Amino acid sequence: MKNKRTVLVTGGCGFIGSNFVRLLLDDYPEWRVINLDKLTYAGNLRNLKGITEGENYRMVKADICDAEAIENLFIEEEIDTVVHFAAESHVDRSISGPAEFIQTNIIGTFTLLEAARKNWLAEGVDDSREKCFLHVSTDEVYGSLGETGFFTESTAFDPRSPYSASKASSDHLVSAYFHTYGLPVRITNCSNNYGPYQFPEKLIPLVFNNSMLGKELPVYGDGKNIRDWLYVEDHCEAIVEVLKKGENGKSYNIGGNNEKQNIEVVTLICDILDRKIGLLESGEPRSSLITFVKDRLGHDRRYAIDPTRIRDELGWEPKVTFESGIEKTLDWYLENQDWVKAIVDGSYQNYYQEMYGK
């Protein structure tokens, strides 16, 4: 008997995607999960160590821009649900090299939408199975806030970096496929995620790794840029709620209700590590490593999400406070330093060949 859903998770070896795959396999055994990942630098198969292929799970190494591979996968696996995480996501990289962001985030999303349209909306297609294309996006599409106010689903897009512009473009494409073709789509725009398996170029794991090595902790500008922090497991649970109860054609903002200045986050990590493992060899606290550097180009001052819609319509609220979430996150990194080491030395990129022999 066919499973209730066959879920194509794009970017399932990335930070949020791998946490989502783990959640589905643990909590929704009646769903089949197809993990599609190109395994670029941020795609790490070690994020799913311990998970083996079987009736409910398959790993596929492919590029979301490869139309033939994507269309064949839709047919072969009878995909009825897409959760689209795959994206280039690091703002600094988008500033120094925007081309990859345009290709992956815009053309890749278009390729997936076309495959879904052809397979779900063609004449004679079985329409008895519920279908959903859920596009995972970011609050960065909205631009920058002042000292007050929040992003809502009706906030006008105002992207300030090549990364956020590419995500805004893909959001518009997804919405257009709903309005033009009637494709069953939903969009989520989330605030800054943190938690286990986050690639070390991002703020929290970067500060953890540098502080463990006694290296400088670079902080842009005056450090007072504000982000709304969302624990990754809360985010994944919110996405499931949008899948199960969301309305086609709608977007849902997912926030953690945890606004923090960047300097607050960095200082807190230093203080927690000092408490857990002791001061630096010099006897100084890790906060002594903080170094203010030239601000990033187009650095948005403040992000903050208004999650009223997802709370009132779908009943979702974040469970994890930033204080408890950062403790859990740092504990995970302390207990999994071999994972961090494999990324730093590059050996994580050999894991696919070790697992699959190709």
C-alpha cells in the first residue's frame, strides 16, 4: 500500500534539511522521504550519519537545476510533496560571488516548479492524492527594520543582498505558479536558525570553533545588528504544521520571538564556554577574542518576525527559548567535535564515496 506521502526534501544534507529529514523519519514513519542533495560544500552527508536507505528513505545525489534528473525522479518515486530547502544561503558568499545564488536559488526553484507542474497538473494525472510544494525561504527578503516593528506576510519585499534578492525572486516564482497554474504551493519565511549540524561559516558555529581554537571572533560593525533567533527543531516542526494544515497560495512567517544583538550572542557563547570548559590557556575569558571588523556591505540592521498567522491559524509556537537553545547547541558541538573537525579539514566531503562507493 502506498505511503500517505512521498516527500521530496531538497537540500536534505544541509543544516535545516538534515534536521527536517531526521524529524520526518522519527515522527512520521508512514511518510516516504526522498533526500535530494547536490552535496556542494554545505551539503554534508555526515549530518545524516546512522540513517540507512530503506522502505521509507532514499538518498539521491543530483542538482536541482538538472531538469531531466528532477522530472525522472518525480515519475519514478511518484512525488506528491516537495519541501524545498536547497539554496545557496551565505550572504558573504553572495556578495563575493553572486552567480551561484542566481543559478541555484532562482533557476533551481524554477526547475522544481516545472517538474511539479508537469507531473501534478497534466491531463489524466491521478489527482486523488493531496499534493503540496512547500518553499522554504527567509525573512531577509523583507529588507531591514528600524528599531520598532515586525515583518508580516504582507510586508513588501525589499532585499538588500544578492542572496536575499535571489530568495525574493524564487518566492515570487513559487507564488506565480499558484496564481497562474493553480499549483498547490505554500511558502515559509523564517528568521535566523541555529542548532546542531550548522555549517561553521555561520555566526554561532563560527564563534564556537574560533573560541575553541583561541582565534579572533570577528564581529561586523558595532555588533548591534539584531536578528530573531529560531531553534532549528522548532522550525522543522513549524514546517510540518504548514504541510499538514496550511492553505495553498499562502505564506507563513516563522520566528523564534528571540531578538538578540549579534554582540549579545557572541558574548553569551563565550560566557557559556568559559563556564563549561574553563578559560583560555592565557587565563583570559573568551570574550577577549572579540574583534570588531569593517561592516558587511548592505548589512541589514534588524530583522524581527511577527508569527501571528502561523500561531492563530495553525496553532504553532516556538518551544525553545534562546537561552536553553544555545545551551543545547553548544553542548552538541562540544560532544561532536569530530563533526566540526571533519568540516575544517575537508574530510566530510569524502563521506558520500565511503557510503556509496561513487
